[in-house]
Amino acid sequence: MTRDGFRFRYALSPAVSWLPAAVLAVTSACSSDVTSEPICDAPYSNCGGVCVALRSDRDHCGACGEECSSGELCVAGACEERPSQGAGVGGSDGGPEGDDGAGGDLPECDETRHVKRCDGACVDTRTDPNHCGRCGEACDPGRACAGSRCQPTCREGFTRCADACVDLDADPDHCGRCGHACDPGQPCEAGSCGCSTEPSEDIGSTVPQRVSGTTSGADDSRLPSCAAPGTADHTFLFTAPTTGTYVFDTYEAPFDTTLAALAAGTCAELACNDDAEGIQSEISVDLLEGESILVVVSGASGAEGDFTLRVTQPGPIECAPTALEPVVPQTLTGTTVGLADSVYSDCDFSSSLDATYTFTAPEAGSYVFSARVPEEIVIDVLDGGTCDGDSLGCKYGYGQSNTMVELEAEQTVLVAVSGPGSPLARFALDIFKAPPCPGEDLGSTVPQTVTGSNEGLPNVLSACYAFSTGGEATYGFTAPRDGVYLFDTEGSTFPVLLEVRRGSCTSEVVTCSDSELSPARITTPLTAGETAVIVLDTYSSTGDYQLEISEIACPLIDLGSTAPQTVTGTTAEFTDVLAPSCGYSGGPEVTYRFTAPADGLYTFNTEGSAFDTTVDVRDGSCAGRSLRCNDNVDPTGELTHSQVSLLLSAAQTVIVSVDSNYASGEYTLNIAQQEAPPCPLLDLGSTVPQTVTGSNEGYPDLLTPECGGGAGGEATYRFTAPAEGYYVFDTAGSTIETVLSVREDSCGGPELACANDGAGSRTIVWLEAEQTVVLSVDSNGDEGEYMLNVGQFDGSGTCGAPIELASVVPQTATGTTRGSLDERSGSCGGSSAPEVLYSFTAPEAGTYTIDTHDSDYDTVLAVFDGDCSGEELECSDDAIPEGEWFPVTSELTVSLEAGQTILIQVDGYDRDAGSYALNIRR
């Protein structure tokens, strides 16, 4: 090897003297113009760039180029007649060295040590690049073999480019000369980048159409940019019947496909995709009437197999469900192959093909819709019998998905079945009346124990959000009084999935316990008369179960009305009963009852505790709502210290719990009272616009905004609307992370709006003329300068005043939906989130791609023709941007005429809002 122009020579050690050529050829690894000339160690000589032994080499016997005849050997530098067979020259008695062992009529090979039978043929292992030195030892592509060694030089017909030997006549990366690469998918023919439509299958101009094919056994004739080299492909020739956008997909393929479109005349790549949905692919191409393209179907990572190529044109998605008879029970089979994605499902992130049905309940009651298939499956039931109805129940599972809904007599619903990421070739759908749920009413007796068996019970519910479970037993229980109740399955013969639902079998899940190593156990607070449904489920086991219901004492200690006072103890003696509203279950807690002796501001803190505490104050009882909760009053300081302050009325009773997310130990609880400060502090009158500034340093922490912890002190202001209309309140310009709250009439009034957006929190509220509100500028613990801005909303970003975008592409608009109005939604979501509207006019005819990639929240994107009254053209909730794995932003494509105006709606999933980037490109 060479370094900095110097040549280095290495001598072989005696340990490797058996090698066929004891030499190290020294070449430059840094410069392609340095000649590779070996330096040979004795007794080897340089003959034409190869180190040979002149005393024994038949091609160079005694001197370079002196060849012995076919019947002679080179001995001591002279050609001599070959000894008779069996004399021990040229191999063992078992046959010539390298013989592949085949018998029959194979040719007899020269018995010298260099000529061997490899793969049934006699080869010279000194010069054969496929069997260099020994059978099967192949040199790198294009490398020469000389002296039984692979050489740094290239053999005839190959040229050295960089560190590789290439065929300039055929290599698409070095076509005609080193470094001259052809366009993706374009072959190199006779040293020039060319294009060939062969082999291809002409599929004409029919749209829509489905054509079958296979890549099994096919050649790797093309190399799309999104496909791996060496993967077989199949090419189709398609001609556009009219000018427009055409979509090609392989969603029905059972293997991991790639899909590319190449210009038929130049092979220039127009589009390429690997994994649009799951492992299948989709591309869209704008074509002129009569324009032809090559559609290349290939596989990822060497995958191959049979496939179906679909050719379609984008257009409005039609909702065409199949009507079912209004009878139960009934079972049917179906497929999603070849269908459209007509339903947006809350429990499915992907754009999945749907099979849709309408069903009308023959009578009021609970109905179960169950989809079965041995793979991932989603079932969604929507109200109204339409594809854009509100979801009544959505379930994602594997093998089986069930959802139970309450229906009125003659109520019609739409049932959608889909397979996330790939079409379902065949599925079964069962519809039946749900058995009574709960199956048994246990009344209000405490304590009590019930036993039973889950064998033969139907699988209607899936406890603990499990994909699929076995049959379940259900019980109703009504709390006889406010308290904390324990539901325990100790004594069951199988692992129980235990779940508590509020009110009915179709209501929200309060909590669940999924434990295979210990009996499932749940504690939950209930108010007097509140009904809970207890579900005893399983993944697949059957057997006998036991359910014990008991009441846990809470609170444990009554502190009376003394303030100030301090109590100490250890939580290690107690159990984990309550989950703090600002934390989660895990550590045991101690609970106290405290009654306020008078109106005032009360502070509860755990300063002096030996572990990381949480303080939660509940209204009235352990089952009451949390009034204030805090985990670490100073997140940057002492982690064991938590504190809450709140206004209490005389004789008001609260439950104070000293808790922890995971720990236990010795605690100190301090209770102090002080006179309540005025609230609000200042009156802003009715001036609009106006800005006030200040600092919350030293302010008391009185209020608890719903959208934030609000552990810091807050400044409070009264504002009276001078006229009816929308008013905007924000804290732009603040130096601290703010929480902005708007309450009706007084500090104790109901909260109208809340924003927790950092230093620029913003909210919009409709106020009647002379309506009074209290504004609080709070924080999550920080103290510092704030700025409060009050103004009337001008309607920017709404239907009345959409934000006008320039008629150019590409372009990006940024903004935030925080504090915007929630007045509209698209067909794919956004019904509870604020939105911002834009107006855009297409500068020319064509297909436009609009996305919200690089946004910081879960977006929903919709496009309408003209204005807010126009038809919805497209809607997208989730799309996966390149380089990402989880879809939270949105992307859609629309075909527009020159001068056509559209309304673009940037919305959010559920109640999500945040900063967005709106991108428009061709």
C-alpha cells in the first residue's frame, strides 16, 4: 500500500510460506493515477505486473514469457517431459486437486496443480476470475486473476472507476465514462443512457382497471430510486385517455412492493413509492391525453410474488353501504379488496379500505357488532347510517373486534369493517342482541362475595382495552354512601381482567387491573347512589372466579377545624386507595378530614417530609372532586415539598391526602389560615383595546384553572364588555409561562375559557354587552413579568375573513390554532378543536399537494371548493411524512383548474391545538 506517495513493502513470515505467491503488491488507495506495480520477494519475479516463480511456472519457465508445451512441466527453470501418471505429480491418488467429484463423461483435466475441474469444467485457477486460486473463489466484479491471485487491475472489457471495475458500456452509474450516471430507472446501452419498454405489458388506456401479474422469476431490468437493486420487476405500459391525475396502487399484493412510474420515451422517473399503506405502495401521476408511461412493480428487499395493479383516477369518495335485513342474529362474510376508504375511524390511524353496511335495529336494546379475521381488524359503528356519522363505538383488535352500542327501535347505523394497512381478503361479521348487561345486580350490600364460572359466557366486552378477550361476567353495584370501595378477585382459578365502568356496560371505563401474577384488585371512590359495572374478563382462560366487595375507611383521621396545625406520621402503614388528580396510583396515602373554621385562604403543605409527596384536596369526601392538587411546589428545588392554597368558606369540609406516585415514608402536613385577599385585584373597565403589565411575584395562589396546574400566584382583573361580540385575550409579551383563565362574573364563577400556551396564551370568548368577566393571569410555579392584552376579535382566519394566500407554489404559511374559534369541522375530524381558514387560488391547472408536516400537534386538514359554503374536496387526518413512523400530521392532493379558489381548513384531532406549518406544492 502507499501513503503520501511512499511505497511500503512487507515480507511474508515463514508461517505463511505455503501461499502460492509470497508477495504484497503495494498500490495507492488514494489516487487512481498511481500505477500498481508489485514488488516481489525472492524467489518470485515480476512478469507483466504478476509475481511468478520462474523455477516452476509453466507460463514463465526460467524467464518471463517462456512457456512450456502442454506435455511438459517446469522443473528448476527448465521445461521437462511430464512424468507418467501415478508418479506423484499433480495431485493425490484420489484424482486431480479440485476435482468436484463428478464422474461420467466429464473431460479429463490437465493434471498440473493449476488446472482443476470446477463446476464440471476444467479451469486454470491461475487466471480464471471465477475460480481464482481454488474452485469457487471469485474475484470482485471486473477484477483480473493472475498467478492464482485476484489483482488490483481490471480485466479486459472493464475500467477502474473509483475503487470498482465497471463495464462502461452497461453500468448506469458509469455510462460511457466514470461518474456519468443515468437517470433513475434509465439503462446504460452501448455506453449511452437509453430507454427500452421491453419487457412490458401494454394495458392500454382503461380507467379504472385491475391487472394481475407476478415478479416471481422475472428479471431485474429496472432500478427505481425507492427499490433495492437485484429485485425482480414487472413493467406495464399505460397511456392516459384524457388529461388528469392517475393513481396506481398494489394494495392487494401479499408481499412488500415498490411502485414506480417512468416516462416511456426517456425512462426519467416520475414517481416512486415504497410502503404507502403497510407494505403496499401507491403513486399518483399527472398525465396529458395520449401520454404514455412505464409502471414498474417491484419488491422491497428482494421480495417477490403475485400482485394486482389497480389504476384509478381520484374523485369524490362515494359512500355506498350494503343494506342488511333488520334481523338478529345474523352472520355474513365480506371483503375490503377493491373498495375505497370511505370512513374515518377514531381507532384506526391508517387510510384503510372499508366494507360498509347499514343496519336498522328492530327494537330498542344493546347490540353487539363483531368482526372476525385472523389478522388486524377494525370495526366502527356510526350513527345515522352514513359514512360521516358520529362514532357510537370503535374497536381495533387482532383476530376479533367487538363493539356494543345502545340503539333505539328503528335507529339506523352504519357498520364499517377495515384492515389497518392492508385489505381484508375475507372477514366474517356477526350482529346479535347483547345479553343482559350487567348480568346480575348486586344491589348495595357491603361487604359481599359472589362466585361463578366464565365458561360458556359470550365475549361482548374487551376489558382493559385489550385487543381481544374471552367471555366475561358482569355485575352492577350501587354505592350505599360516599366512600372508597375495594373490588378483589382473590380466590379465582384463572388470571382475571378486572374493570369498573361508570353507570352501564357502554359507559366510560373508570379503572382496570390487568395482572397475571397476582389477583386483580381495584379501589375506586363512589358517591352515594352511584352505580358501577364490574367486568370480570380474561384473555382466553376459563374457570371459576370470586369477587369480593368491601368498603375502605376514608378519610382515616379527622383534624377538626384547628388552624394552624401540624401533623406527622408515615404512609408506610397505609395502602394505596386514591389516585391524586395530579399524579397516579402507586404509593400509599394517608387521608384527613378538615373543616374550615371561617372564610379564608387555607394552605396545606408537606414541608419537612422525608420523601417525594403529593398533596390533593377533595371536596367533601374521598369520592368528591379534586379542588387543588400539587406535586412539588418548586420543580427546580426540594422535591419532597408540595403545597396547595385555596379559598374555603366557613364550615366547608375537605379531604386532604398526603400521597406519592411511587414512594412511602415519614411526612409532615402543615395547615395554615390567612385572610383572603381581594379578588379580582383590579378593574379594567370597558376599554378596548388595552394592555396591562405586572409581575405575579408574591401574589397568592387562589384559583385553579382547568387547563393547567396554576401552582404559581395569579393576578386577577375585572373586564366589562362594551358591546356584544368576540373578544380576544392573550399574554403575548410575557416573560413567564402563563395560564390564562376567563371566569364569569367573579373569582368563584364558572370558567368560560382557559389557555395554557406558554408565554403567549390566547383565547377568544363571546360576550354580551355589559357582561362582566374575571381574567386571571396564572402560572405553573414561575414568578415574573407578564403582559395581558385585551381586544376585539377581527375574525381573521374564519369564514368571514379567511387569510389570503399568494397564488404561488411552493409556499409555506405558519401560525397557531390555539385561541382560535371552533366553528367548523371536516368529514374526517376536527369537531371539537379550533381551526384557522385560508383562501388559495391555483395559478395553473394541475394537482396540488397540501400538508401540515412539521406541525407540533395532531392536525386535521380539509379543503373546500370556493368558500365555507362550498363542497368538501378532500379531508385528511393522519399521513406519515418521510422519515417519520407515527402519523399525526395531514396531507392531501386536489386537482384544480387555473384560477380556481379553495378554502383550506387547518384543524385539530379531538381537542388538539398548536403551532402548524401549512405547505402547498405541485
